[in-house]
Amino acid sequence: MPITQGLPVSAERQLAFLRKISRILDEGKFTSTYKFALLLSLTNIAVKNGDDSDAELTVQLDDVAREFVKLYWGMAQPYPDEPKDILLQNRQASKPAKVITLLAPYASTGYARHTRHRVHASAAASVVAKTRATIAKDVLYRLQTVGPSTEAAAVRSDRFLYEHPSDAAGCAALTQITLKPGVAACMRSLRTVIAAMVQAHWALWVREHNPTLGPDRNLEAFLFGTNRVPLREYAAWLYELQGARCFYTHAKLASPDAGAVDHFLPRARYVLDEPVNLVLASTKANGDKSDHVASEAYLKLWADRNTNLQLNDLPDSFAARLAPGALPATWQDARSVAAWMYAAAERDGVQAWNGGKQFARVGRDWRGILALD
């Protein structure tokens, strides 16, 4: 569980860090979308495994590979509008991105759920290993290189995120990297900004390299949106789990369809489209909460529920939809994300939703609720 140790990273360092991330996105050479995925993956891992201090963070490349799999899983399926093809994620049309090639056979919607789940389970180790190898060999040493290619590589590379061998052969043998002091803290503090920047550049890259898309406004929703996850499938499961009542108001719901599936930890702040983060709410409560952080009273209800929630209690439809090699989010994962989110809310004086039109400032009670004290 991330707990701040020592002094936090200063605002000045965070701003300098953000400028360097911006430089990667503006000046880096992108022959594929892998560098976007690596930045997002490292930021997500920093939220779950890092803390807010000036500490290093060792990152396993298998964990990065699993983040890649989750990011590319929906993108390995055909785009729903014209053209009905998988979107190009690599500049070479004749050589599709390796991760897309790995995932495409398993992304078929033609499988029955139980068949898809069985096929995915047998493919998981291979998909993770091959994705890790691609990241190590093709992405790690390129991410921090910016500026014109006429400059010497040593001048163009600012290794402010992590150290690494200088070439593909040297990186190929890596199984982990270490984020430098304060990097994880900066990623955690700036996560919303970094994600928005990376996703905007990623979508622009895909649009530019898939010219038949034109001004299609559905692209961003397809790449990163909620429509990739059919949340309504979980309504019946949540309805039973919650005793046919709204999670927030405890009012009786006539049926699963009478409620709305809500992300307890707002999706606008962190994408956790998994049962551990989902609740069934009345339509009004869902609308009132919107993208607000819920108050600590609701946090306790959510924590109590998840403390007793076992992975084998999850709906079958969820297990069937997991990408090969992707692991379901556990209560430990969700608790880490919640700790990051509520620490930021306390620090920034956020007004949390407390039911109806009521709001209350986030205090320190969240630490005891999440067992951080």
C-alpha cells in the first residue's frame, strides 16, 4: 500500500517533470503508438505501487506488459465504423504492431464466452512474455529520446525517467526498470494531466496514420472510452450483491434496469472498469455523484463490501472478457488507487459528494478506512 515516506516532491520539480513529458510527446519520434502506451502504463503502475515521496520505484516489465495488454485489447478489435478494419498502430501498414498481432486472434467477438475464457487462459503466459520482449527490445531505449535525429544520441536522450542500456540488444535482456527518485511521485500527482496529454497525442497519431477516418468524432471513445466495456452486463450481479438497493441511498430498486452502473472511483480520474470498482446506483444518485469523489462515509461502505469480495464471486461475463494475460483488479489494487485519489483530494481541499446536492471536504478519515493508519 503506497504510504508517503520522507519529503514530498516539490511543485517546482513536478512542473519541470511535466515539461519533460511534454517534450517527449512534442519532439519524440513516434513510429508506432508504443511510447504512448509505455508512458500510460508507467503512470498507472506508479499510482498502484508507488508513493508520494522522493523514492525510487522498481517496475517489473511483466506488469508493464499487462498494462499494454489492457490498453491495446479494445484496439485489437475492428473499428465499428468505416473502414471496418483494425486501426493501424504502426507506421508500416505491411507490418502491424506486434501487440495488436498478438491480441487480434483472441479479440474475436465470435467466440462463446466460455470458449473465449479458455482460449485466453492458455494464451496468457505467451502473450505477456512476447509483449514484455517487445517493450524491452523496441520501446525502452527509445522513449526518452527527443529532438532532431541529426544530434548525437547522448544529446537527444534525457534519461529523467529511468536508466537503460543504449541499444535494443542491451535492453532485450531486461526484466525490470527502476524509476528514478521522485518520478513515481510526479506521475501520481500529475496522473490526470499526463493521461490527458498522452491520449490526445495518441488519438492524433492514429488519426494521421489512418487517413480514411477523416474527422470521425468517435475515435477517442473507441480508443479510451467507456463504450469498450459493457457495464450493463454487471447490473444484475450488482443488483443481487446489493440486495436490490441503490448503493448510495439504500432505496429499493425495482429491477437491475432501474439502476445505473457507476464507477465508485470516478473513471474521469482513473480508469478502473472492473467489478471491484462498480456499484449499482439509482439514476438520480448516479447523476448527482457524476465524476465527483464520494465522501468518506461512502468510501467506508465501498471498502466494507470489497474487503469481503472474493475473485471467485465475480460475474462469469467479466472473466470471459479479460484479455489474455490481464489480471482482474483485486481489492488491493483498488485500495491503492483509492489511497492515491483520496490523498490528492485531501491535499487539494476537494469537496466530496455526500449524497443529493450535499458535499463535504475530504479529511483524514480515509486513511483509517483504507487501513493506512
